Amino acid sequence: MSLIGAETITWDDSQKRQNIMYRVPRNIRYNDNIVVREDEIAVFYRDGKALAYFDRPDRYALTTTNIPVVAKVVEALFGVKQEAEVVYLQKRTFDGKFGSKQPYQFRDAEFGMVNLRLFGEFRYKVSAPENFVNQFIGTFNYSRSDEVEDRIKEQIVVLIYSILGDMKNQGMGVADIASALLNIEQAVLAKSKDHFDLYGIEIDKLSGLYISLPEEVQKAVDTRSSMQILGTDYMGYQTGNAMREAASNPAGGAAGAGVGVGAGFGMGYMMIDKMKQAQNQPVQQASQPVQAPAAPTAACPSCSAQINQRSKFCPECGAKIESSKKCPSCGVEVPANSKFCPECGAKMTSAKCTCGADVPAGAKFCPECGKPTQ
């Protein structure tokens, strides 16, 4: 400070860090010096509005009227009580985080009234120093950077909720929000200019947007996704889960019994549904093979055991089985064990030759010795 009370006003680098603004804690006076660095903007503020600002790096002494901007400030201060202030702003881009303090009620066509919460990150910078100072210092009377950033966060949340409402009117449901996050971010950036120009703020980027659903709604969305993957309905999905839980619990436990009862009810509903479907569908041929009827049996002519009529030898005594033979008299087919022909009455039994060999009925010569038979 000089002998006449003049002072050089600067914004120390150690105080900048994440602070977007610095409000000098004293009024400026005639002959004061204002130092502006490359990354700063100095705004002169008085009576609730910005008078002018310096955005080029230099030392500005309020002792000359040659510079139009300085002359304007000196004219406002000369001969009156000096109540003007200096507010420093940083030119660089800042990163911030936002989150909804209260849930947003989203009326969904499928899940009804759903409470949504959102979180994310944004990048911003000062685009219009005069608007920034007029709004945050003149209107809201802020003096700290955290107050400014809190206001920006609230406005971003309001903007996102407004965009969600527009997209809901276009048919988007809560189950579609996850796939529409990129579109939501682009819509926020497109509308942020009209929304934040009043504050002298520019939103450069929005990232990490996350919109959370209530736990019960999230479970319902996950269940529907699983049903689509498995290709089943809700009852089939619940029944499968119940049977799996029942299999993993002890059979005699109360929990297993409860799950078993639930699975039983579910299976019952499924059987009723299948029966209804069967009534509306044509009868289909059974896929299981039909059991063949038992083969007819007959008595063996040698040992009288019951054997298959198609057998050529008796499994009991080994005798050769002849299903039929011709009558030597009329030539009709006669059962092999017949003693007389049912057609002509001729005798069908064998005779004895003088040599002792059996001669079939109707034979004219003995098959052993060749003697003629009578």
C-alpha cells in the first residue's frame, strides 16, 4: 500500500486451485492498481451489476482516462463514495459432479410411478463475465466458488429431468433409460446453451451419467430380461426359480416345505394352462410306441408244451414242429397234429412198415426199405 492509500490488487495463485471466482474483500479506490494474469478476468462490480472487465493480462492503474474501459470505471468512481469491488474469474475449464437431492417421480406405462435418482460429472467454464457477475454476485450475492458450483449442479439436474420428461412423452420407459443415456447426454449439451447463457456459463461436457432405479423396479427389469433370454413367461420363470430353491433346501425344513408348496401351486397353474391349450389344439398322435399283442401259442405234438405257433422246433423237447401238412387223399392243408383230414376224413397218422420204420399216411412206398405199402 502506498502513502496515499493506493494498493495493488492481485489474486494469489495459492488461492485459485478449484475456485472459479475470487471476490476482493475491499472496495477499489482511485489510483489503485489491478493486476490481471493470462488465466484471469477482472470484473469491476458496483450497485448490483458489472461495470466493465479486463480479460487481457496487464497491470491496470486507475489514474488515467486514456483507456476507454478504465475511463469508464474512473468516471463511475470520481467524486462519489467508492463502493465498487473487483471480482476475479478464472478462464480455465473446471470439472464438477452433480447428483439429485430428491428423487424424480417418473410415471411409467409398465411399472407405474417410479422414483429416479441421477448422478454424473460435468465440465464448465465462464463464457460471459458480465452475466456471471450480474447473476451470481448481483442477484444471488454469492462470494464463494462452492456456492456458484452448487447452483450449477442444481440447474443441470433440473435440465436432465426436463429432458427425461420430453423423452417419456415420446414413448421412452424406465426400462429403456440405460440404452438412452448417450442420447440424454447429447440432449443436455444441446439445450445447455439456452439454459446457462443467462448465468454466463458454458457446459463443455457431460459424462458418467447414471440414473438409478428403485431396487424393486430394477429386479423387475432384470426378471423381464431373463424371461426374454429364456423364452418363457412369468409363471414359468417363477416356477423354475421355486423348484431350484426347493432343490437347494433340505426336504424336511420349513423353508423347503414353503417353497415346495409354492412350486406345487405353480405347477398346478401350469398344468391347467396346458390343459386349456390342449383343448384348443388338434389331437396329436402319441409319440410312445404301442405295445404289440402277445404271439399265439400252440401245444407241441411231441411233449404238449405251449410254444409259439411260428416256432419250427420245440424249445422243451427239440421236436420238429410242422405247422401244417397236406391230406394224402384230397390235398388240402391240414394241421400237423391232425389224425384225420377235416375235409375228406382220410387217416393222417403214420403206419408201420414190415421193416419197422414209420411210413407217413398216404405214402405208397416205405421211405426205409422201399417196399410197397397197403
